[in-house]
Amino acid sequence: MLSDAGGKIGTIYGVYNDAAGVDIRGRFIIDPDFVIRAMEVLTPEVGRNPNELIRQIKAFQHVQKTGEVTPSGWEPGEVTLTPGPALVGKVWEVWKP
């Protein structure tokens, strides 16, 4: 989390509103290799969910560590999936929430 007085960073990421002079609500998950893995941009009327942000960070950390993938709504300790051709079209057979 950071402050962006003047909008230099927001301009780079496309979330700076010149007319209002502020960044709109944006969040970016950037991995250790500086690759944007996720982003969310909301208008000011709707707040962000910090719990979902933390869940996604944990999921990306798990994926990076294990090579497994996480289904929708995954939480640490829950079932993950092993990506590959055998999984295509069969996610619902393998993953039973």
C-alpha cells in the first residue's frame, strides 16, 4: 500500500484521474519478478475487500511454491489442482468443494 501524491504511479498503472487529481481505487498484486499477477480497479463509490486481497496473495504464493493451481475461493489448506492436459474439461470431477 502506498500514497501517490501527484499521481505519478497512478498514471503509469492507468488509475490516475486527471480531472479529480486523485488515483481511483486500484490494487495490483505484483510478484517477486515484478510481473502483475492481478489487478482490480473500482470507482470511488465501492470499497475494496482486504480479506480477498490477502486470500489472493496467499493463493499466488502457494502457486509459486508448489506449481499447483487454486480453484475459485480457495483458502490455505483446501484442495488444489495439478494443471495439465488431463484436467482440461474435468475440473468439476477432480475438485469437489
